[in-house]
Amino acid sequence: MKNLFTSLFICFSITSYGQVDFDGSEIGVEVFAARAGSNGGTMGFGLKYAAILNENFIVGPSLRYHYTWSFIDLNLTQGSKVSGSLYGGGFFAHARYKDALFGGVEFELLKTPFNFSPTLGEFKPWIATLFIGGGFSKLYNKVRINLGVFYDVINAENSPFRPNYAIRIKNAEGGTQRILPIIYRINFFFPIGTKKEK
């Protein structure tokens, strides 16, 4: 999985950056927090460096860090509380339309200390996510706000985002039958560069 990520990132970097004059750059910030009742929660952030290829298209690398704690033992040991850090990186590409809408793809490879699926056989700490989605995008003064809905195409059984997926399909008895890998994201993009002259 690490080799796949490295290969994709190198190819993406060469094709995206090799022959293009940027129209500037931005830093994207996403703050994340969720609480699972009295059972625990998670909080963290994501960072994106966006190279602006033109007024409609941005690409770049991303970093993510989350701190998670739980009073339900995720690692199936005898402790009453567990906590740990999730971290990783990837790359993304967004297309913007008329300062109103955006669509995009976001790939990340994340290392997690937790087993989020009790039915999982062998524990694999490195998890890949590939979110595809879109939503509203609007520039206010010099800060762009993206409010989007994303679907994880990979939907790994041990995905660290699984506890925060919003849509759960229940059976007749009220038990969760299926969890749809859909997540909401709010990103703030701040300009850090100006247009380069050719």
C-alpha cells in the first residue's frame, strides 16, 4: 500500500507541476471534532496546500492528524480507556465552478492505532481512503469556504472515519445493517501566493 501511495504521488506531482505556471497558491484548513456520547470522541485537523492551476482547478498534497479517545475498548484489551493518534497524508484535486460549486477527489493514506471493526481479522494499521464528492464553494473577502459531502470509494473495513459516517441503514429490529461511507467536510482556503509571470 505504501508503494502504491508513493507511485501515485510521484506521477501526480510530475503531471500536475511539471509543465504548468501557477496562478498562485492557497492553504486549506479543516478542523474536525466529533463526540460519541459518553463513549469517547475524536478531534484533529487536515491541511492542504493548493496550487491554483487556473480559476477553476486546484491540486496539491494534504496532511491529516486526529487524536481519538474511547471508553469502549477498541483494541479488545482489558483497559477501560484507550487513546491514540491517527496521522497520514495524500493528495487532492478540486474543480470550482462560478464561485458557487466545487467537486473533487481526495486520497489519503492514514496510520491508525485502533481496530474500528471488531469483525476484522488481521489488524492493518495503514488505511487508504479515496473520497469523491462536492458541494458549495464561496469566496468571502479573501477566505474561500468549501462545504461538501464526500463518499469513500474504498470504504476500508477498518477506516478511522467509520465511526463518524452519518448515514446508517437499520434493519426491522433497529440494529445497524449497513453504514454508508459518507462524510461532511468544511474547508477554509487562505491565499498565500500571487500569480507567477511567465
